[in-house]
Amino acid sequence: MKLLTLLLGTLFLAACAQERYVLLPDASGQSGRLLVKPRQSPPLTLDQPNALSTSGFWGIGQRRAEADEVKAIWGGSLAATPQPPKKFMLYFLEGTSELTADSKKELDGVFDEIKKRKVTDVVVIGHTDTVGSQESNDRLAEARAKAMQAELEHLGVGAESIKVSGRGEREPLVKTADEVAEPLNRRVEIQVR
């Protein structure tokens, strides 16, 4: 009798088992596509934000998921998902590692983003325009990255959380000929992850 009860209970649980998939939108409200291939039904494509697919012994269904439903089902997983990286561009005065006035104001935004995160990893990459030799631009790009590292450390970010590198004139934001002073190429890219 106990074996029969256990067998019937197992069959009931298997019949009630269901698979659920939801296609969440990105920060801009857009979504990609998700192909769901249930075991005993034809494939189904989810291609709208919050599209939900459920499948079980009854077959497969598709509908739009409500926000509270998504939170109830996947809230724990979503809460554990790390924040996406955020990228900042700060610009420099020509030939120096001194930020422009506008970029000095932007530095507060970088620090605010860092403070929002439980675990912070910051990547600082220095760049230059094409004025000067490649060697001098490599040194300047590195100096710019290290100047930002020092500023972030001064604001309270731990040195172990910051990685710096200089790319010189190799990765211009605006392609130019050699020896062109392009303000948008004199920058650091700061990625907060």
C-alpha cells in the first residue's frame, strides 16, 4: 500500500510539474528573442517584453506576465543578479592629465555609481589624441588613467577595486589623421561593474 501511495504521489507530482520562462526587458524596455522547446510540444518563440511561457501535462501556453507575478516567481533570482556595468567618459585638457571643467563635474556621478554597488570593480582606461609620438601618448594615457585612479582612491574607493591601463592613440573615439588635436579622443573610459 505504501509503495502504491508513493508511486501515485510521484506520478501526481510529475503531472503537476511545469516549466516557466519569461523574457524580461532590458533597461530601455526592449527584449530579444527566446526559443522555448518543451519536451512534448512544438517550439515557441517569446519575442515581446514580459512574454511568459508555461508548459506542463496540459501542453504549452503563452501570455504576458505581470510585474508582481514575475517578482513572486523569480524575485530571489532577480535580486541576486548583479547590476549591469555603467560606463563613463571623462575628457582632458590637451597634453595634460587635468580634466576639463565639465568632466570634473561628471566625476561625482562616477563616485555615486560606485557607492550604489555592494561589490565594486572599476576599470579605468586612458586614451589620447594623435598629437605627439606614440611613446609619449602611451605615457600620457597611462598618466591620465593613474590620475583618475588617484582621484577615486581619494574619494574612498579601495585601490584593490581599480584596474588601470593606457591605450595611447590606438583606440580613438573619432578617427583622425596623425597630429590632429581631437578633444573627444583625450579621455578616460571608466567602467563601473
